Amino acid sequence: MRKVVLFIACSLDNYIAGKNHEIDWLFTDRDYGYDDFIAGVDTVIMGRKTFDVAQSFGEYPYPDQKGIVFSRSKAGQKTQHVTFVDDDIAAVVQSLKAQPGKDIWLVGGAQLTMAFLQQNLIDEFVISVHPVLLGDGIPLFPAGFSRQDLAFENCQIFNTGLVQLTYSRR
């Protein structure tokens, strides 16, 4: 069965971006498993703010995956690569998981990730912890969701200091 995977990077102090959404601290010297991961994904889900950031880099970064963007302001619109929805998150996930296909990547951002956590919709967490302290910013896991017990799957340590942790939902 398809899984919803949160594949994301954060600082050692639990931020996914600086307070002004800056991500210049992310390592770009290699892919850290990204190529293998994206090859196993055929659907990406993100919030509108994350979509806007992705668009600011130029070309849409996930042209080979079906894109779903949760947005109240653009619901019902489509582009070449994404469909904007404002439907019930759990219903969308249930529908996607019922279809044949590869895994589903929850790209972010923080508000959408929180909604997925509140509804216990994330099956696997792949978190790349970068050796940097930001001191402030957008937290990976803000307070406000119920406890979720996880099972350890893997830990990969890179010589750059990046540690990639993989956990699955129990």
C-alpha cells in the first residue's frame, strides 16, 4: 500500500526555515538520498506557501510527479503540474492511498504538516538534521498535536555532519 512520507530537512534546533523563510543553510553538495527517494514517489502534496517558494526557484521542481497543493485561495485551479484543492485533507489522502501507485511525498509546509500530524496521516518520517542552529524560524513540529509513537527504521550519518533519521508510524 502507498505511504505518505514526510521527507524534510531541519536544523538541529528543529527549524525547517529561518524566520524569513530562508533556507540558505541547507546542504547542496550532494543529494543525501533524494534521487532514490523521489524515484519512489509519484505524488507530491504541499501547501500554497511551499508551492510559491518552489515556483520562485524557476522551473517547477517535481514535473514527473502528480502535484496537489492545498490552498483556500486557488482551490479548483490547475496548472500543468498541480491541482489546487481545498478538500478535507484526510479524504484526499484516503483517496490517494486507495489508488495504485508509488508513495506520496508530503513536501510541507509547516501548516499542512501540522494538519497531517493532527490527523495522524504521516506513515513515514525521513528527517535530515543539518548541523546548524538557527535560533529562530519556522518549526518542524510546532506544539498542538497528540502523541504519536514511532518505530525506528534507519539512521544514516554523513561525513558532512548531516544525520538522516527514518521512523515509521506504529
